[in-house]
Amino acid sequence: MNTQSQRKQYVLFSLLVSCMLFCQLIFAQSNTSNVTKYNPNAAFEVKVSEVPYRKNSAGRELMARVYEPQGTGPFPVVIDFHGGAWNNKDRKAEQPMDMALAKSGLLVVAVDLTLAPESAYPANLQDAHYAIRWLKWNAKKWQGDASTLGVYGSSTGGHVAELIGMKPFDPEYAALPFPEAPQLDARVKYIAARSPISDPLARYQNAVNLKRERMINNHYTYFKPWSTIYIANPQFILDRKEAITKPPMLIIVGANDDNVLPEIQEKFVKSYRAAGGNIQLKIFPDSDHEWVAKEGVQTDIARKTVKEFIANQLAQ
């Protein structure tokens, strides 16, 4: 090969390398500009809209309530599972918390879940599992980054969150197909739970002790057959040392909660840590089971606690 040919090959090789380096630089800059950032102290206007996400076995159209920050995304994503003792309430139950989170720059989507009178366990777990996959697929419509998806769950919604979080691949929970993206799963980045039913049997026994007939009956309506109260029990899952996924968790609870006693949460936290999970517990003084529904100092602190927990998880 003569010298002139070698020079031409060298020039072409140099141009190719330069082009590749330039493309890598542009790609890196593009990725950096689209990194999802979250400042828990930010302030956004929020647009609220509603869309259906599936129809349940009772024929009810389950709705998703979307709290969309108005600004330049992408925004981290939070799915909210409502409480109501498995028998009541809907996507609007946690509106004050959902709005507070959205105003800080989180895309919050609160979803309806099947109620026990419509269909007992595990129908609401199947809704929740499907809703996570549905939101991962659709988050971009509202400037959401699906890779950041975490859960906020309240009371029985916290029970749902704990079960899905620990058992995202459970075939019974994953029974509803999502044909648009069958590759998606229900793993979540974190769970923040307010007064979760971490041990349904202990909550039932407390209701019996307090002679709360309505709450007692809520358990009978949901856990059919009754043996499922042992199967769908986050505390018992840990006690049985089942194989689980361990997303980081935050549990916030009122010190005066006589619905789910604080010691029930303390036991769950201890067990989750023993299983290798990262979990935080914050007990709020002078607060009952649903204190965050009322404006006040402890509610403000609870909202700040949840936002800071989410920020820390997103920074990992």
C-alpha cells in the first residue's frame, strides 16, 4: 500500500472517530437535559383531569384522576391507591395529599379500585397491578417519567401498596392482561403509606375488641374465603419468610390511631428491616387514623415528610 493510500485511510478513520465522538456528546447532552429532577419545595400550578382506565367485573368504569403539574417536564410519577376499608371510597379520597404532592412537581394519578361488595379479594389487587402497568405506559401523555413511578397508599390502599410492592410478580395479582405492553411489570420505585393495614388480622381483632360491627363486617366482605386474611397479610408474608421484592418504604401513622394501632406498624417495620428492606416509620403526635384529611400543623409535616422521602428515593 502506497503512502497516499495510507493517508486517505487515516483521514477517513479520523473523520469517522470524530463523528462518533460528536454523536456521543450530543446524545449525552440530550440525555442530561431530559433527566427527571424533583425539588420538594417547588411550586407548580396543577391541571386536574379524569380518564377511564378499565371496566371492572361489576361493569363499573374505573376512573383515574390525573393531577398534572403545569410546566416543563418530565415529572416523577406517583400512583395513589385509596382507602375505605376495602368497601368504600374512590379516587378522590386523598385529594388534599394528592394536590399537595402535585403542586411540588409530581405527576399524581389517583385510581379507583374495585370495592368488596362488587368483588372480594383479590379484585382490588388486580386493579392496582393493572393500573401500575397502565400508568407506566401512559405517563408520557402527562409529561411523566414512568421509570420513577412510586406509590402513595392510604389505609387499605396502603395494604394494597404493600402487597403489590412485595409481590409484583404474583400471578394472581397480575391476572389482568395489558395487551398494549405485555412486557411491563408492576415493580415500583418506592412506597409511601399513611396508616396502612400492615396486618389485617390484627386490625380485625382490634375491631372485635372495640365492638366495631361495621369494621368487623368490612373484613368479612373482603376476605372471602376467610383464609385469605392470612394469605393477603403483609406481616404474615414476612413472618413466613416468603421471597419478596423490597422497595424502600415510608410509613406515617397517627399516635392516636385506634383503627390500626401504632404497635402493629412498629412490628411490621421491624420485620421488614429484618428481611433486608429499607423502611422508615414516623409517628405523628395528637393524630388519628385520617389526620391528613384535615388541615393543621401535623398534616403540613406529613406532606413535607412524604415529599422529602420521595425526593430522597429519586436521588438514589
